[in-house]
Amino acid sequence: MTTHSWHDVRREWPVLTAYQRFEVFVAFLLTLLIGAVILVALYRLAVSVVDTLVLRTLNPLDHVVFQQVFGEIMTLLIALEFNHTLHYVIAGARGLIHTRMVVLIALLALARKVIVVDLFAAPASSVLALSALTVALAITYRMIGERDESSIPAE
């Protein structure tokens, strides 16, 4: 399947195998569900920001407020990126592009964890594990990027 848009999926539907149709259907349903989650999370973020920063007049530079607000923003970014990855599944993209997106989502999740965790209160082993995971994913992302770029023919 080499489709690139919803229109292409609909047009090529008759030639898709049963499993490809199932995969597209599941990805479409997940897209709708994640879209609903994103809308609810966006609403809750807006309420939280208004409540925390405006009504309570808290300082946004306060470490706890910063962690709360940016943790919620990062959660939304992760959900958006995950939803974007599902579009690749629906459009039939496979291989390096899909793998690269999954690694990127994992990096975003780790970045969120680093933002929301109190690194001074966390055990040293947890901080070391977060660091090792981040370095491993960054190396993986870079290696996938180099392989992806080397597969593109030079013009």
C-alpha cells in the first residue's frame, strides 16, 4: 500500500488486503479516540492555566507551577505526535519513518518526565536511568536519521 492521504486510502480501499483494511480501520478509530483525548486534555490545560496563573495569581516562574503547566503541555504534545504517527499507519508508511516517529515519541515522554520529576528528591539511580534512556534513544534517533538520509539518492 503506497497511499499518502485519506483520499488515496478511500480510492485504493478495494485493492487492500483484509489485514490492511483492518489496520487502517483500527488506526482510524485510534485517531478519533486520541483526538477526543487531546480535546479533553487541551480543555483541562486551559482550565488549569487560568486557575493557576490568573485566579490564584501564582508566579509562572515558580518551579512547581512550571512543572505542572509544562508537564500538561508535554502530555498534549506527546498525544499530538502519537496521533500524527497514526496518520502514517493509515497512509501505509512503514519502516524507518514509522520507527523514527516512535523513538521521537519516547524522547518526548522522557523529556516530560525530566520536567515533572523533582530531580533533587529522586534517587540517583532513577536520574541515572533517565539519563541512560535519553542517551540511548538519542543515539537511536540519530542512527535512524543517518540511515534514512543515506537511502535517499543524491541528485
